[in-house]
Amino acid sequence: MNRRQFVGSAALGAVPLTLIPDATAAEPANDPAVLSQALLDFAKNRFGAELTEAQVKLLHGRIQRNLATAQALRTPALTNADEPDFVFGSE
């Protein structure tokens, strides 16, 4: 089998996956604890050999702060009529 045949068979094998309804797709987790644990697990799997226990604790805290900041940035509800506090004008 050459690479063109392989790519063709791989493309044909992926077609049925596009026909599956979205009901089987997993909902993204909105719980910050679940998200932070998932990101920490990813980091441990990727860099586990190089991380010490103190670095893992530091990383976990940074992930939690980052998620809290992201949530704080999402909370203000802006409408289409909201404008910035300043108006830029060229002279």
C-alpha cells in the first residue's frame, strides 16, 4: 500500500464519523475544578518526568488563577450599544 492509498482509505474511514449526530459529543465542562484538574493532568502527562511536586503545586495554582481570570473576563455583559470610555480622534 502506498501513501496515496493509505490517505484515501483513511479519508473513507473518517466519513462515517461525520454522519454521527452531535448527541454523542461530550459537553465541555464549565466547572473550574474539573477544568483545572484536566489541564493539570495534561501537564503531568506531557512534562511529568521533569516536574517536581512543588512545581506541580505551583502549576495547579497558576492554572486556577488563569481560569478565574478567564471567567472574570467573560462575566461583564456587553450590549451592542456599549462604547469604550474614550474616543480616539486623529488631529
